[in-house]
Amino acid sequence: MEAALRPAFLTSVQAILLLALALPGAALGDMMDSTVTLPAPRQPITATLHSDGAPKGPAVLLLHGFTGTRDEMAIPGAGEGVFARTARLMGAEGFASLRIDFRGSGDSTGAMSFADSDIESQVADTLLALDWLRRRGHGPLHLLGWSQGGLVAALAAGRGAEVASVSLWNAVAEPQVSYPRILGPAMMAEGLAARDPGTLISTTLPWGAGIRLRGRFFDQLAHLDPATELAGYPGPLLVAWGSRDPLVPETSARRLLESHSGPQVIYRAGFDHAFDISQGTRALDALIAETLRFLPRP
């Protein structure tokens, strides 16, 4: 296993370039957002394609986290979400991207609710979205997942998804460690004790949102091992982890790296689970810049 340690800061030139891209009216080429619908069983997938309209060239599939949506968390004062910003800055470097609402989340609801989704349904959504991009002529394709989206990306890649690289941002690799911190030990224990996969368990998350999950979600948490499954993926891997992340411990990042035998980069910085966006975009922009350095050039 060979890992490269990259510094968690930008050079002055890189910082100036990213600042210019972040300013309103900055030149972003012909890349634009468009809302698209991907046919899928039971529930169509709503997504945003950021591209120049040409069905060709490299593309990054962005996978949101638990209870998230395709634009991801709103950045205070920035007028955009974490993944909307990521797509914009990657587009400025020639990478098209597709950010999806997993079925049961965001605008991909109706026939399916959040309670009807689970880890395996999100893996299926990932494979479907990659196939959609491929049929449009995009390639090579790259996977990027944050938090639970990183767990899903690791599973999809390990199971043979045809991707040129995988980037995992604060990815959940030890579900039975991270989810009690997210859901609380009481809901985790109730969910693991559910014998019927259709049983509904309800709770209120620490930030006030009420959710319902089915027993099969917890059964998957108990049995899935994303780090072990990632061993089936031989391609380039970026693992980014924040040392102040209260949900994903360093052992999770290390397990992902240790299970992977291909080329890899670890990016360790001092941010929290949401890349310190409450304090601005400096840490997030540095992470995006590192990810762009990792991706093969168009």
C-alpha cells in the first residue's frame, strides 16, 4: 500500500484562483446546471447535471450524505450548497458532474419516502446514475461521496462499478461506530432489535429533524462492511478526513486505506464533518482543490 500525504493548505496562487472562481460573475466557461430525470424502479431520480451540454468528456458523480440532498448543506452567506459549489469549481476545470437526490430524498420522492430508502437502494441508484452518464457518452467517470455517500461510493466501487477514481470525503466506514453518534444509542438499539425489515422506527435527530427508518436499514448497518468491500476496487483512491469530525473517527479513514491495494492519497486536515462551512469556505475550497489535483486531467 502506498499513500501520499498532501498538505492541508493552498498556495497563494491556488487561493487566488479559487477566490476568483467564487466571485459572482466569474468566468466558468459554458458549464451550466440543468435539472434532469433518471428513470428508476418505483421512483424516478431527480438530479442536476453540470455540463456544457456536450454528451462527452469526464464526469464526476456526487453522492450526498444521510438526510442530505443533491446540493448538500447550504454554506452560510455563500448562496449555494457544498455540492453545488463543488460542481461549479470542478466545472471550471473541465469536469462535468451529476449530483443526484437518492430515491426517497430531496426531489426524488413520491412513490418512495425517506423511510423506503436504505443503503442498498442508494448503491443501486449510484450504479443507475453511472450507467446514465455512460450512455450519454461521458467518460471517464469518477465517484465522489461525502459521509454516508462515501459509504455508498465504497460499496459501489468495491462491487465492480466502472469508475476511473473514487474520492471519499469524511466517509462512514464503520457504521456501528458512526451511526450511534448520528441517530443516538436508543434509536440504534431499537433498530438493531427489530425483527421485521419493514418495522418503522422514528426519532428526532440532534439538529431537530424528525425521521423514520425501517428495520432493514439497521440490518444493513449491522452487516455491511464498506472497507472490506472496497478491497475489490483496484483504482485510484482519495480518502479525505477531518481531525475534528465528531461522527467519523480516524480509524475509519485508516481502514479504507488499509483495505485498498491500488494507488491512493490521504488528505488529512483540521476541519469538522461539514468542512467548517460555518466559518466560511476556506477548508472546503482547499478540499475541492486537492480533489481536483487527484483527478486525472480531462
